[in-house]
Amino acid sequence: MTTISGFFPIVSGNAKVLILGSMPGEASLLRQQYYGHARNAFWPIISALFGLDPLLCYQGRKELLVENRIAVWDVLQSCSRKGSLDANITLATVITNDFADFFTEYKAIECVFFNGKMAEKLYRKQIVPALNQRFSYLEYQCLPSTSPAYAALSLEQKIEAWKVIKKHVVK
């Protein structure tokens, strides 16, 4: 099993919301794009919420997130994992991103949304104990995973659940 590394965050100084995944899957790593799997619901959800042209290039998609005060990152900086499933992450190999520095630099972030339960579990176990009280203002909410492996909800149901993001990023 090889060690995989995630991406730098998509973020700007005025971001109010942070969407956290766990670690990019194989298709995303291959394309070097967040949520790069063709069947991942992330970009269709963002499209539905913010009027994104589904044919927009990746750079344009990132710019739309920034314009709408949304940051995207992952809990993990690196790990070992066979395939793309979060369940296959070897926990003993996990290295997390530095959230204390991140929240210090991006002070406007008020709310963290987890893209699925594994991102939330990893963050709460690995990150929260290390964060000090100066970040106690952050709100947290877990949203249904956009992964094609999570098929318990339809795209429409996922869009409905993800609408909560809009109330936090109104300009």
C-alpha cells in the first residue's frame, strides 16, 4: 500500500464556510482535482445551489467557490489507503492537516461542514483535541457524503441537505 497525499485548500481570506472531506479518492488524485470522480455529487450539488454551469472548467469551479465564500479542504494531509473508500484508510498512517494555523489565517470561517461521516469522525478524533479554546466559536455540521459509494440518498435529497450552506455564505 502506498502513501497518498491530499491537495492544498481552495480558500480565500473572506471564506466563511469550510467544507471538509477526508482524503481525495483515486480519480480525484489522478485528475488533481477535488471531487474529480465523474459520479461524485459535489459539483452537481454546488451547481444546483449556486448556479454553476456544469460544463465549467475546474479553475472556474474553484473561482465560484471562492466568490461564494466557500473553502474546501480535507482532514487528512496524507495516509495509506487501498482504493478510494474511506473505510480502507489505514488509521495508523494518518497525518492530518494543520487546522490551528488554517483557522488562525482564515479568521472569517465560522462554520465547518463535513462531507460525510468519516471526515467528521477523523476531525473530531484527530483535530478537535488539539484545537484550543480560541476556536470554540466554530460551528460544525455533518452533511451526507457526495461520494458515489454513498447511495442511501438521491441527488435531490443530498441537494436539499446541502442547502444549509447557503445561509452561511450570503454576501
